[in-house]
Amino acid sequence: MRAVAKKAYGQHFLADPNILEVTGRLAALTAADVVLEIGPGLGVLTVFLAERVAYVHAVEVDRALAPELESALAGRTNVNLVWGDALRLDLARLQPVPRKLVANLPYNVATSLVVESLTGLPSIDSWCVMVQREVADRFFAEPGTKAYGAVSVLVQLAAERTGFHAVSRHVFRPEPAVESALVAFRRVALPAEFARIKLVVEGAFSHRRKTLANALQLAALAERKRTVSALHSIGRAPDVRAEALSPGEFAALTKALNA
């Protein structure tokens, strides 16, 4: 009996093998790579990866997929199948240490998985992930655009985009209600005090209709007067909104607030 995709897990199984080649190209796979895959589903991408890299850690939360997934991976000694919620597991302890995250991410947790991996998985040097098209656009959106938000700032402070490929909904079963995209990016050096920057960024965007100074006060991160002074020091007006600041300006703002 074929496994049924579960909406609760954001599952959509890949049905077009041509997308695998695109994934491999964007991920720049090599025979020496150790790859982390989250949400292997029926194992289509897992098998593709296992045939091209040294080792694959495949993390799956849905144990109902066990019969088909374990059958697909039978005999592959370079695949470590891990059962559990990727957001709860201590993936930083995996051995051998993964350097790339390559996955068709479950739609309902894709953003959280990427953001958490920026600091929670310091060994990951590059990502190639399938996500909803609007999520892919959000990762590298420009300041002042509708898609630009906290996720955009955090991803762009930690990584630079290396590839993008739009993906039709018709390559999945069942078909999702939205279009998808493969987006690839690689790590850059994190700015100092990234954890503090993350708090400021999330607070700044928590009240999008407010000025940044008012938003940070409402988030109990800084009094308005202090934020206005910090904004002045980076050349910004006191009534500026969060979506106007570039990722670099958020790092500078956080430094000024700390000072």
C-alpha cells in the first residue's frame, strides 16, 4: 500500500526525476560530501544523493513511511536514517559531520528549519532546499519590498545566494496549492553578537506597522529614546520602519544599542 502524504507534516512527494539533476547541480555535490537531508519522504532524493556523495543523514518524522523508505534504502551502507522531529533532535551531534543540507523541506516547517540551522548547525557550509516559492523569495528579498522581513535579514546576514530554480507544482504528488523553488546558498562569516541581532530583528518586525523605535519598545528590547539615538548614529531617521533597513544596518543598529 503506497504511503499517503500528510498535510499535517507539509508533505509533497517529488514525482519528476528531472528535478533531481537540478538539485545536484545547485548543491554542487561531490563524492566527498556528507549531506543532511530533512524530510526524505519516500526516499527519491535520498537514493539520488547516496549514489553521488560519501554519506547521507536522512531525518524523517513520519514513521508511517518506514516500509517504503526503508525498502528504498535497503543495502545502502552510506545512509543513516534518523527518525524524529528535526526541530527537536540534536542534529549537531551527527557523525560523520554533515557539511551540506540538501532537502525537499516540509512546507510547514521549512522557514524554521533554515533559520535554526544558521546557528544550530554550524558545520553546514551550504544549503540547497526546495521550499514554497514565496519562502524562497523571502530569503533574499530586498529591503523595502513586501517579501522582506525578519527571515530575509537573518538569512542574508549568514549566507549568500548561489542558485535559484523555479519549480512547478506539477512535479509533486499530491500537487501543492502553491509553486515551489529550489534555492541554494552558502555560509558567510556571522557578524558578532548574531544572537542579539536576531532578537532585535525579530522585535523590529513584530509590529510591522509601527516605527522601528516603537516596535522595539513594544517588544521590551529597548526604550524608544535609546533606539532613536542608535538610529541617528547609523544615519537613519527616528520614524524609520524595520523594512527600510538593510541586513548590515540591523547589525550596526544592534551594535549601537549595545553601546
